[in-house]
Amino acid sequence: MRRNKRRHAEESSLAFLDVICCGFGAIILLLMITKSMSPVVLEQTTQNNSAQIADLQQSLFSIRGQHKVFNRDLTSRQQQVSLNQQRLAVLKTKLATLRAQYAQQSKAAIVSADDKGRLALAVQNLSAEMQRLLGLNYQSKNDLVGGIPVDSEYLIFIIDTSGSMFNYAWPRLQEEIIATLNIYPKVKGIQIINDMGSYMFSNYRRRWIPDSPARRSAIIKRLRQWNPFSNSSPVEGIQKAIRTFVNQDKKISLYVMGDEFSGRSIHQVLATVERINQVNQSDQRLVRIHAVGFPVQFMRAKHQQGTGIRFATLMRELTYRNGGTFIGLNDFRP
């Protein structure tokens, strides 16, 4: 019995020594591990990171400052371009009217030499003013603003007949229609369609209206009270006109007159028109698309100008892709 107690005491003593040895071993191992991590290195690393963060913040502040300066310069240049475009739009209308008057009076052979000289001088002055605004090398760069090409033999007008246009911009619209017709003293056919695809003259549905002074007068007279339903989007009228009248053998210009686009997707409109308005052998679109934007929507609060901005965006890209010109008027009043 005593031998068993002694053996039990010895086993307990050995177990305790094992625990103590394991504890000391663990402490020594921890000391060896922590010793390899130098506090000086940690401090240096923290200092380096702080310096880098400070440098990056300084760079960020500098970039933000440059960004503000660039935005101011860009805004200033955009305003200048907008003013030049507005000036050019007015000049183009005046120039086209003078050229038409000059051509008609020259054919009549009853105008005096002094009147011819005054008209020729006015045309020359307007041309010089447009060249000054555009620059000497403008024509070799593009043909987006420097005048509407007048090589077309057939004209189609897509007119926004919505309430905003009819109630506020209708007198100015009539002036623009007259000015555009004056650019083309004689064409083979004309057609007037509203933005929904409704024809002004139902008896000329899907066919051309013959051009004559009497027909033009009838168009202007009918336009004064013409107000069919509109959804404030020119897309339906544009697509219907192209699908109906596109022809490989005809030179056609389409003029869009409006103030807003209420559709959902600009990209979808561009893709659809690109698909239906095919190219000819010269890789040019069969229907040349021009547009005149009336700033009716911009008399409203800024948060209500979205459809006007979307119209300008759509027409700018649509005319560019289809060989035409977009003119944004600076006033919707005559």
C-alpha cells in the first residue's frame, strides 16, 4: 500500500515537471518569435506610409485644381462655339434669302445695275463674315456648320406640331420654312409630314407634291393652322418619310423642325435610321438629314429641359451621320 502511494506521488511530480518544462519552452519560443520583429522597422514603415499618403493627397488636390481650371476653359470655349453657331445660323438664313433674290432678279432682267450691285455686295459681306467665323480652312475639315448643301432635288419637312411648338414657336417656324424653301428656288418635289407621320395634304399621301409658286403659297397658308396630334418626338415621322420616299435615283433632303425628343433611346433611333437610310455607290446616305432646333424647352426650369437637350443631342448626331447640318436657334420668337 505504501509502495502504491509512493509511485503515485512520483508520477504526480513528473507530470508537474512536464507542465513546467512545456511552459518555459513556450515562453522561450514566443521570445524568439517576437525578437525577429524589430520595432524600428515597424516605425519606419508607418512613417513611410504616412509620407506616401501625404504625397498622394497633395497630388489629388493638385489634380482637382487643374480639373476646375480645365472645366472653366472648356465651358468658355463651348459658350463661344455656341455663339458662333447661332451667328452662323442667322447668317445662313440671310445669305440664302439674298442669293435667292439675286438669282430671281437676275433672271427677270428688270433690276437695275445698282440693285444688282447692292445685292452682290450684301452676299459678299455675309460670305466674308461666315468665313471669318469658320476659319479659312473650315471647308477642308468638315461641312457641319458652314452652310446647308443645296444639291437635293426633293425636299421633305418633318414638323413637330406639339403644343409647345404650335403655341410658342409657330411664327418662327413659318419663317424658317420660307427661308429653307428660298434656298431651293426650284425642286422636283416637296412633302410636308408632322412628327407622327401625318401628311399635310392627304391627297398627296405617299407621293410628291409638285413644286410651283402656287404650291409653295398653299403650303405656307396651310401651315398657319396645321396642328395634328403630336407626341413630341420626330422619330416616327423621320422613319416613315425615309421608308416611303427613299430612292437610289433621287437626291432627297429631309428637314426636321422641332424642339424636343420624348423617346426613350437615342441609340436605338440612330441605329434604325442607319439601317433604313442606306448608302449609294459613293458611300453617301440616300437621304440627307438636316435639323433646326427651336429653344422652346429652354425657357423652362433647368430640371424640365431634358427633352430639349435630348432633341439637340439626337439631331446633332443624326445629321452628322446622314450628311446634314444641325442648326440650333438662339430664339424661338420671330
